[in-house]
Amino acid sequence: MSKEEAIKNWIEDTYGSPKKLAQVLDVGIEMLFYLEENTFEKREVQDVVSALRGMITILRAS
């Protein structure tokens, strides 16, 4: 399986669509600017971390 196929499958399996993943990552970008106590729900932060970890795992695989 190519990296492109792995990424596509991971996105569909985990987020349902690239649009949903993009929404999670957009929240992550906002968090970087505004991460202060009580700004975001803990679950929102965890979702962004999971998305980034998943992308990193796939991209690091050779």
C-alpha cells in the first residue's frame, strides 16, 4: 500500500472525510494561538493531538 492510499484510508476510517480532518486540524491551529486554561475542551485538544499523531505515523513509515 502506498503512503497516499494509507493516508486516504486512515482519514476515511478515523474522520470519515478529508473535510472533517481539516476541521479538526483548523481547531488545532487556533489552539496554538489561543491555548489558555478554559479556552478549549480537553477532548478537543486530544482530538487534534490524535490527528497529528496519526499523520506523523503514516508519514514516517517507509
